[in-house]
Amino acid sequence: MKILAFGASNSSKSINKKFAVYTARQIKEAEVQIIDLNDYEMAIYSIDRENEIGIPDLAHSFKKTIRQADAIVISFAEHNGSYSVAFKNVMDWISRIKGDTWESKPFFLLATSPGRRGAQRVLDAAVKGFSHMGAKVIASFSLPSFHANFDEENGITDLELRNAYLTQLKIFREQTM
């Protein structure tokens, strides 16, 4: 099984990328492919631009990476209660390519932030919206106060949060393996 993992952020120090990669690597029997949204930077989507230049090769490359995965783990950064512009732009471009945007792949959707809500608003939007775009959302989890509740070696340090996370991870593993 091949799991694609990425943080839905273009920050070079993305805590969401760390969280997505950590999560994908918890499934020991899987091959993990990690991508960086910075490698898919494109002009801001508009119908005029699409009509003028077509769909960029980077959008096709991203979509091919989605197609080649068996399952996907994304952790969302929250920018003003919504997706980061970097992620939203990639999603807008790939939604213009024929077929379901997310290729009917199973997803584990995550979110984290330094704050107490853990990017819950953007996670709620993704959980609701992704199913309308061809994703099978299997599990989801929001980690609040990332720096206080996460250690790169040990993962989630708060016992209650860890147990809730492990429940979602188990559901994802059982439905994708």
C-alpha cells in the first residue's frame, strides 16, 4: 500500500507537514510518499487564465501523484478559518482536470495549529467538502496546541488526545489495509 502524505501549507517549517508525515509513518506496512506544496506553486487559478494557458503541467503532475496513491493523509493549516492559499490554489487547478478531484481515494484528514482549536474550522470544511469532490473521508482528527501536545519522536503527548487520535488511526488502517 502506498500512502501519500503532505501538509496543506507552503510554510518551510510546517507543523502540518510534520503531523501528516508522522501519521502516515504510523502505518508500518505502508510505503509513504511525502510531497511538499512548494513543489506545486502555480499561477492563481482563474477561468480566464485556464482559457489562455490551459491547465499547468504541475497540476497534472499533482493529479498523477494522487492517482498513484492508495490512500492519502493531509494535515491542514488554517488561514483565517479556511484553507491556505497554497493548498486552495492546487485544489482549484486539479478540480479542472477530468474525473473526481480526489480520485475516490481514502483519506485521513488532519489539522493542527499552535492555538487551542487546532485548526478545527478548516478541518470541518474539508471533512464536509472533500466527499463532494471524490474523496472517501475515512478518519479525521484535530490536534490543538501543537507545540504543547506533540513531540516529533513520541507523537501526541497528551493522553486523552493520543487515545482519540489512535482511535481514528485504527479506523483508517482497518479500512485501507
